[in-house]
Amino acid sequence: MYHERQVQVEARDTDLFGLCRPSSLLDFFQEAATQAADALHVGREEMIANHHMFWMLARLWYRLDHPVLWKDVLTVRTWHRGSKGVSMYRDFDLFRNGERVGEAVSVWILADFTTHKLCRLEVLQELEGTSGGALCKHKLLPKLRLPGSLAPAGERPLHYSDCDINGHVNNVRYADFACDALPMERLGGSFVSSAQLGYLKECRAGERLRLSAGTDNGTWYVQGDGPEGRPRFDAALTLSPLDNP
């Protein structure tokens, strides 16, 4: 079973180079996941009302075969891999004009709404028999191993506009933070062809992130530390030249 959602890349979704921002791609994937969960009666409101639980995104990875551009019309197709243990994988394919131009994989965990303690997915009978079956991907998302040579890349105060209905910084904003930590000259003439983000601890308005970044074997790594000095998120990004539109 899968869910599809069509979106168009609007001006608000693009960067100064006319490319779809990684954060906008993440937003497309996350909104498709939200709609799919609602269709299965495991969306936010029903989960809180019926189970006193909610979903938390732990990691997300995507890969693009081609850059996504302003005014592109995209179809996001998504499905989940099944409900076992305390985490669930949700997969995505991204199409443009009927051609697959990318894919994504995410890991979600189920937590108690009050205590945030992890819950086992087997309690959700709504998910039985609704996985993607043969569509399911095999890619796993282990925790990132960042090189030890990251250098300071500035600080980022967190504001009202960074936060969402959950009361903390929206998941997609971390992709903007990661891109902001990269040298601007690296982003010109290239696009973020793959990215993985790990959500380690919630951030809230009024806090400040200390960013550090570095490159290893062609991959850019970014880490954001909270004021207490512990990581709040990490990211790995690959840049590819703009020669394959």
C-alpha cells in the first residue's frame, strides 16, 4: 500500500540559484508522510486521542539523480515497511514527468505523548497489512559517524519562525542550518545530491546552536551543538555539479 502526493516547486521553495532547497524537499517528504499516516488513521490527532502517543522523526536520507528546479511538478510516493520494535522505516520515491529522479528513506519512532518514552509499534493494529510490500527498500540509516576534524562554522539563534505545532524547531529547518554551515562558494554551480540528517535532541526558540563543519572523502559533515555543549543534530551532505538537469 502506498500514498501519492503531487507538489509544484514554488518560488518560496527555491534558493538563490533557482534550485529546490534541501529543506523544501524534506518538507515535501514529511508532508507526504503526514498525509499517509492520516489515511491510515495513525496521524498526529488520532494517535494522541486514541493511544496517547506521537511520532518523532529520528533520521532522514535522500538522494537525487538530477537537480530539482523551480516550477518542477513532482510526485512523491511513500509507504512504510511494517511495524515492529520501536522504530518504523518509511520509504519514498520522487518522480518528475513520470521519471524517477530521487528517493528517500526515513526512520520514525513512537513515543508516549507525556513522558516521551519509546513505545513498541506492535500496539498499532491500524498498521497491520498496510506496508509497501515489494516496494520496500533495503537501505538502513545507522547513526552518522562524523570525522573528528570539524571546524567552527558560526552560531545560529533559534527563533519563533523556526518552530512548529510541536513547540520545537521543525525538522526541515535543520537542512537549512546544515547548508548555511557550508562555504557559499561550494554551493554555487552544484546541488545537494544526497543528504542525511539525524535528529538527536529537540531544539526550541530562544536557544542557540553552535555549528561546526568539515569535509571527508567528498562528503560534507555538519553538527549543531546546544548551549550545554551536546549535539542536537548532525548531517552529511554530498554536492554534485550542475551538469545533469
